[in-house]
Amino acid sequence: MSLDVYYFTEMPYHYIDDELAEQWPSLRLTFPNSYFDPNKATDLFKRYLDEFQYAEEAGFQGLMINEHHNTPSCMDVEVNITGGILARMTSKAKILMLGNMLPTSDNPPRLAEEIAMLDVISGGRIVSGFVRGIGVESWASNSNPIHNRERFEECHDLIIKTWTTPGPFRWEGKHYQYRAVNPWMVPVQKPHPPAWVPGTGSPETVEWAVKHRYTYAAFLTELTRAKELFGSYRDQAAKAGWEAGPDKFAFMICAHVNETDEKAQESGKAFMWRMGHPLKGPKEYWAPPGYFSQAGVAANAARRQKPMNQMSYEELQEHNHLVVGSPETVIKKLRHIKEELGIGSLLLETQGGPLSHEDTMRSIKLMGEEVIPALQD
Amino acid sequence: MVAFTEEIVDVGGTKVHTLKGGSGEPLLLLHGAGGNNGWLKSIDALAEKYTVYYPSHPGYAKSERPDWLETIPDMAAFYTWYLETLGLEGIRAVGFSMGGWIASEIAATCNHAFSKLMLVGSVGIKPNVGEIADLFIISPAQVLDLMFHDPSQAPEYQAVYGREFTPEEMMVAEGNREMAVRLCWKPYMHDARLTSLLARVNIPTRMVWGKNDQIVPVECGELFNKAIKGSDLVVFDNCGHSPQVEKPDEFIKTALDFLA
């Protein structure tokens, strides 16, 4: 069974060393932006975009982008900007935006036309991820966490209607109201670009994904937990009278390949930056009051045995949050994941933290030449 | 101690949990963002002279929230309905912190609801110099640290805040916090139109503030005092955000003097 493998990086501004990071409660939200050097960022963007381009050439079937705010861990602040760049820089890879933060958006028709424009420019290569935004984004956008889920759903409903219903039409919702929804730009893909939703375990998200038959992407989740979530999806789909195939399931993991296990274990340590400081922060940053339902709180606790930033390099590998090794080793591990989970897409965070351009390019090359082909049978 | 009962007031189908006790003319107490702390010493002293109604706001603790209730003005509209349901009009009212904001909104938009109004460390007006502390982005323990100037002078501190909480109480506290977020997230703890509307208030009004309030600066008390004709402002030295808990004797005296 084939497997779509996506290349992903958060495009980190990784020039924040341990000493500096430890002086602040978090690298999120309130970490002073006076530490940002735009000139360094110019070079980084050039490098990261080159790596995306190379990932397509090397054989990745898709390129994944995301966005965060107020943090050096992710310089991408707008997936639709990066999506636009990739749409023009590449020619065949799917562009997975995972995704646009719906609850923090005040203008869903604008989002709908932006994504449609990307679909048009890319010739129908957009995969449109819809996300709630992690808790800290409610602070950054000052969007009331109590309304996060209902805004997510209403924003989504309006976008889908915008894509699928000839305009103009009116919308008088609870959170959004429009006199004339009628964007000139509509997507190439019909009825609309594939929609994905990431999950960290909230049962409401699984239920919502099943209802819309969207692909559910488990992010950095223990295999056993991901299995439960996917199982729940399959069961709910079966109850609704349809069978959820591998195309409905994606799994995201950090991955690094080098020529030998020994070399990979050494260069892969760069991922420890990504697994460390950017995940630190007061509880309220991650879970503003009202962001999680009671069920969501329990699910989030079950997501992994201990916080990733308290895991050692070895533990991160044991728990399948990070796969590191020679092509042979990585193929073995990813095959196991593919078979265990029955997924149709694998999202590999291949560049992370201060992983150098050279190490990133080599990893991309080896994945393209050896790992990705070996995962197709 | 004055006996009190727990009553359910049905307001247009919404059940509001209310502590009621004492005798004499009615007095409405409106609690702050954290919730109803129960029948404390200061409440009890007020019930010696008045029939105290001390509801948990809709959406707090055991009180239901009607779907439409999302803002402080909604809360004010709801409470005028609550008073109507109980047949109360032109009564005395005391609002603590966020409850002061609700009470001000009621007084400013419904001039027959209250006869006298006391606002204790009330939010609702944005300070010009300082800021109202952001209680949502810090932990409940940090909120508690900010609340008192010197917890050791608050006789009920241990009983109310210092003990172990049951899982049920923790759930209620979390639910209360979520309701406060629903009501006060943005603009945070204030409403730009309130100062102008307060010019309508024509009943005796007293502001009571702790001089060392680290949550709502005394400046806010001064702004309320300026906005409401004929009001006064009483400031307690060495006192934080909750004078009724931190300095109950002084609070009771000030309140009874004013309400008489």
C-alpha cells in the first residue's frame, strides 16, 4: 500500500541558546522579540525554502507547513504566505497547510479566497488543514478560548459553503456575519481542496473529523494513543455506514537520516532543541481557561507518558516522537508505524532546531533515495 | 451567627443558586470573578441588619447559565430579571470586584433597581496609569498571592483559601474561572462606555478599596468616584483586593455606616 510522505519544518529561528532560553519562563508568547535579528531570518528563510524545494526534487510527495505566533520555534506566521511561495516554487508536490487557525480568524471568506487562490496558483495541489491553534495562540491573538471550538466550527462551515455554494449568499451566524459572500476566487479542486484536521487527542475533534470525513492527523502522539484515536475514528465511521481507509489517517513525527546509525545519532541531537525550550511554559499558556473541555483535558494527559521536554534523547526515540538512524533503521521503524497505524500519510519533521543545512540536505536526499521508496510496498 | 438558607431562584427558566439569610430590608451582594465564597464573617454581619441575597452568578457553581448570557451587560440584564422575579426594587446592593462591575452596569441602566450602592475593588473602568492585573494568564495560586496584602491579618484566610480542596471544589473553581473568561476576556475587565453611563447614577454610592490592591489599582476607585455624582471613596491602609476578607471589622463598620 502506498504512503504519501510529507516534508515538514517549522522553520525555527534557532539562535536561542540554552543560557538565554533558561532566563525566560517560555519561548512562547512573552519571550522578548528584541532577540530577533531580521537579517539572520532572511538567510534562514532562503535556506528553509531551498530545502522545501529540494524535498520535492528528492521525492517527497508533499510539503507540509504550519504557523505559530510570538515564538522563535516557528518563523512561519502565515501558512498562506508560505503556501503561496511553495505554490510557485514547486510543481508537483502536494502543499499541506496544517494549517489555518480558524478560531482566531475574523474573516472566514478572506481565508476561503486565500486558500482558493493558492489552489489556483498551484494547479490544485493544496491540502487545506484547519486547526484550532494550540492554547497559546488564543493569547497571542487575544481570541477568547471559551469560543475556540464554536468559532472553529462556524468558520469552517462558512469556508466550505464559500467554496461549494455559488455566490452571492448571506451569512448571519453567531460569530460571523456577511451581507454578500461572493469571492471571485474559488478552488480548482472540486468540490473543494481536501481538508485535514490535526488532533492531540480531544474526542470532540475525532468525532468532528468523522462527521466531515476529513483526514485526521495525529501529532507527536504515542503510538498506542494514536492507535486508539484512529480506532475510534474507524468505529465511528463504521457506525455511520462507511469505511475509513488509510487516506483518513496521518501521523506526524520527527525524523532524521544519516549515512550510518552512529552518524545519525550524533547529528540528530539537533532535534533536542526543538523538543526542549519551545515546549516549556506555564500551564496557562498552553491551556487558557476554557480552551479544553473536561474530556480534552483527560485526552491531553493521555497523549504521552511524560512531557516531551522532560524526555531524554533515547526516550524520545523509544516513544516514537523522533526516529533517527541510517536509512535501513529508519525504514524499519517507519514501516512498523505505517503498519501499526494503517496510515496513508506520514508527516516527517525532517528539519528541526539547529539541524544544519548540510545535515538537512543529506537527510532529505537519503529519504528520497532510500526511505520513501521502501515505504511504498 | 445568622442562619442562612440555600435557595433556588428560577429566573425565566434559569435556576440561580442563592444564599439567603438575616432580617430587615433586602440587600443584594454580587460576588467577584472567582465565585461565591460563602457565608463569611462580613456577610454574616450584614445579615444582622439586612435580609441578604447572595446569589452565585449564572454560570458559576450550581447556578445555570442561559445560552445567551456572554457579557457583563447580559449579566446586568439578567439580574434586573432576577430582582423582578423576587419582587425586589430600590434595594441596597454591594458588588465585589467583577460583581461591582455588574452592579454599576445595573445602576447605570436601570435607575430604580437600587437605592444605595457600594462598590468594593470594582473592575469595569480601565485605569489611566496602571493596569488591572491579568488573572487569566497566571495560576490560581498566583492570583491568590496578588489578592491579599497580608494574608495573616485575614482571620478566615486559612478556612477559605488555605485548606485542601476536594475534586468537586476544584471542578467548581475551574468552571468559575471559565465563566469569568467568557464574561471578561476582551476588553479585559472593563467597558469603555461605563464611565459615561455612570453619569446617570443618582443614588448614594460608596467605593471601598484596599490601598495595596494589586489587582485593581486604587486609581480605578478614584475614576468611579469621579464618574458618579455625590459618591465617596473609602481607602483602607495595609489592605489588598478583598477588604471584606482581609479587614472584615473595618469593612463591616464602613458598610453598615453607609448602608444605614
